[in-house]
Amino acid sequence: MGAIAAALQACQNRIASACHAAGRAEKCARLVAVGKTFPAASIREAYAAGQRVFGESYLQEALPKLEQLADLAIEWHFIGPLQSNKTRQVAAHFDWVHSVEREKIAQRLSEQRPAHMPPLNVCIQVNVSGEASKSGVAPAAALALAQAMATLPNLRLRGFMAIPEPSHDTSLQRSRFRRVAELLQAARTSLDLDTLSMGMSADLEAAIHEGATLVRVGTDIFGARPVIKNNPQERTA
Ligand SMILES: *Cc1c(COP(=O)(O)O)cnc(C)c1O
């Protein structure tokens, strides 16, 4: 077995154990394999090992990879910061977007989703740690944004995404994720939502404990990445 296949297997085992420990179904959270900074060949290797869902954070880097991997039946998730000038390409090439934080971006994604494609699955990114440098809508504004986005015709609002501040304190990790889970619960009284995108290599157990349905894992599968400076999305703890 190659290194990526072995790492994927280990990660799936980690997810299964976390689901079990949380008293949830064995496959309670789907794995989004985050291939940013790694070449198409690494993603192809993970695909050969059975992985079908992949995430990318940087559009410029992702587009050529998507093209090189167009022969594969991959479900592509865009998980990075999203400005207006990128929405058209994201709407045309991805199946999911996790990082919507403004209504205007959501409107553009809906308008620019090609007519022949199914609605774009979207999550609202919530700034659950209140860090000024982090992306995401404030928790207090998340429900209003969800109500507005749910009316957009070419989007399917699925739930919330969060990237808490790095911490080795499990109870802090859990309390951040619980906040996101509570938002989902509140939104579900009026909206049909099913997704909590939370948990990465360092904190997926805590996220699954609090109800994550999608975990986004890069390092644990593909290895360490070069540090990219000035990227608030990147965590270096
Ligand atoms: C890079 C990235 C991940 C993966 O992080 P790891 O710590 O490498 O598992 C998850 N989510 C987002 C939004 C990312 O940018």
C-alpha cells in the first residue's frame, strides 16, 4: 500500500473511532480530503485508494488540478476564502462551497451557477472564535444570513462551517464546535439543513463529538504543507 492510501485508511479509522466514541453511527462524518499545495498526482493516488470527495482552498491552484483530474468522478469542495472575482469559476467547477460569509457572494454564486448543473451545495462559514483575522460571519448574524440564502434559486444551503482557533485544549475545541452545532439546531427550526463542516487533522475528534458531518483533512493524509504566509485561513499551531 502506498503512503497516501495508508494515511487515508488511518484517517478513516480515526473518523470511525470518533463516531463510535461519540455514540454516533459508524460513518457519521464524511471525509473531505484537502489536497491544497499537493499535485494532481497525489489526489489521483488518493482516488485510486477509494477517496471521492476532495477539497481545495486556493482557486488559482485548484483550477489546473481540476482540469488534470477531469477524467475522475470527484466531488469537489471549495473551502477557501471567496472574493467576488472568484465566484464565477467556483460556481462553474465545484459541487460544494463551505466558505460563504456574505449575502452578496451567495447571490453571485446563485446567479453564476450554470443552468445545466444541479444547485450548488453551500455552507455558511461562522467565525466561532471571534478572531478578527478569521473569515466568517459572526454567530449572531448567521441565522439571518441563512434565511436570506435559503431563498436563492441555484443554491442548496446545507449548513455551517467553522475553523476555530488552534488549541490543544479539548474542552475549548468542543465548546467552539458546540456553538456551531447549536446554530444548526436553531436554524433547523425553519430551514432544511443537514451539514456541519468542522474538524481538521488536529481536532476532528472534538468536532465529531459535537456533531460534525463533514471533516476536512489535509495534513493527516497528504503530509505537512509549506507554510503560506499571510493566510488567515492557515493554522500553524
Ligand atoms: C487546509 C485546510 C484544511 C485542512 O487542514 P489540515 O490541518 O491540514 O487537516 C481544512 N479546512 C480548511 C478550510 C483548510 O484551508
